[in-house]
Amino acid sequence: MTSSPHLPERPYLGFGLGLRPTHYETILTEAPAVDWFEIISENYLIPGGRPLHYLDRIRERYPMVMHGVSLSIGTQDPLDREYLKQLRTLADRVEPAWISDHLCWTGAHGLNAHDLLPLPYTEEALKHVAARVVEVQDFLGRRILLENVSSYVSYPESEMSEWEFLREITARADCLILLDINNIYVSSVNHEFNPHAYLNAIPPDRVWQFHLAGHRNHGDYIIDTHDEPVIDPVWELYEVAVRRFGRVSTMIERDDNIPPLAELLAELDRARRIAATSQRQTAVTAA
């Protein structure tokens, strides 16, 4: 896939949730007011069984996107071609609006750390990651979205900020962005930077999706856990993001301590209200 200065028009899916097994039956029986679902790709890279049974039934009713945790785009290890083949097969089945993964590394020398580890923000890392993203996109036959991860350590070797690194990766690889608002907030607290500076540095036309999630505050640091409701400062940052980036497909992640679907739908309604208010204010200002 060659780089192009002209991006396709950004699809808008509305407001979605992460598809979790505990909600399968509720979704099928109640048809909740969710515009779309995001699936964790690795949960469905299997030849059959209960997950695929439910995936197919829910996909008949709702649009979906695929979100991976195993690409490890930043590692020095070779790209896992077998994993990419499975990903492409799943995409043929699901027909997702897009495929995303994380701007990170998850292991080295064949060992998996089972964590989303940040990269050093250097020119060397830029060249390495951008080349791998191009290779992945060529293999899949589509642009991918890269998500900013939350981080708890930094590297003395870094030559630029995280947002400069992310912006440059997307330009060099001609890929897109899944902007995680909670991760920006978490990292801004942990590393003491201004989250608004992060948002202002990201090119709007590259942002195709927002994530919202909860976290755990340990006083001196914050851990991105996806097991709590979204907190007010993250909602406030989301409002700023909507004013800057416009109508971007938004979803709420919940991976542990998962509540009844009705509680997540209430959070999703809050996202809808914030986005609608922010867009009206932007329209009035522009007029």
C-alpha cells in the first residue's frame, strides 16, 4: 500500500461497546441501542465453537470493527505471518469497518510479556515501526489503526514526545489512529504532561476511532485497568477531543469487573450527550 496525501472519507459508526461474552445473550434477546461492536480479534482466531457462533449471530445485526493485542508492531522479532493470515481470514468473515492494534511491543526473542509496552521515541524506532506497519498493511490489503497505549515508564533515549512519534508514524506509514482518550489522561498524569497538547498535535484526518475506559488511581500513578467507569476528567478530555476532531466513532471498553449491559449503555448515552453538545457548540462558534 503506497502512501497517499488523500485519505478516504472517515466512516462514522456512531457509539459502540466492546463485545464481551457475558453480554452475548442479552444482545441477542434485547437488541440494545448500540450502534456497533468492537471485537478483540484474538478471541475469535479459532476454527469453530461458541465464540464464533455468537460472533456470526451478532454480526448479522450490528457493524463491527476488529481490535488486536498481539501485533507487537514495535518488536525486533519478525512479523508473525501465521497470525496475520488468521487475522485476514477473520476479517473476511467479519467484514470489519477497520482493523486496529496498539503502537507498542509485547515481547522479544519469542517471549510474550502479555503487556502493551511503550517504545522509545527515537528516529531509529520510527523507521523500524513505520516499515513494519507498511508491511502489515500490504499483507492485509488495508490501512490499519494504531492506538496510543498508556505508559508507566519512559526511556532516556527518547528524542521526541509520544504525540510527535505517533503523528510521524502515521505520516510515514500512511496509517490511521485509534485515539484512546483514557490512555492520554493516564499517561499525562504519570508523566506530567498537558493532555491538551497531545490532542492539539494529532492530525484530525488520521483519527478514525475513540476509546473511553476507566482506570485505577494509586495516588502517585494511575493504571489503565478497564475495570471501572469512565471518570469526569476523562469525559472532559473527550469533550475537548470531539471539538477538535469532530464526529469520530466512539466506544467504551470494559474488560474486567464487567457490569450488566444496562450500566454500559448509560455510559454510552453520556458519550452521546457530550458529543452532541460539543458539536453544537463548535457549530455555533464556526457560525
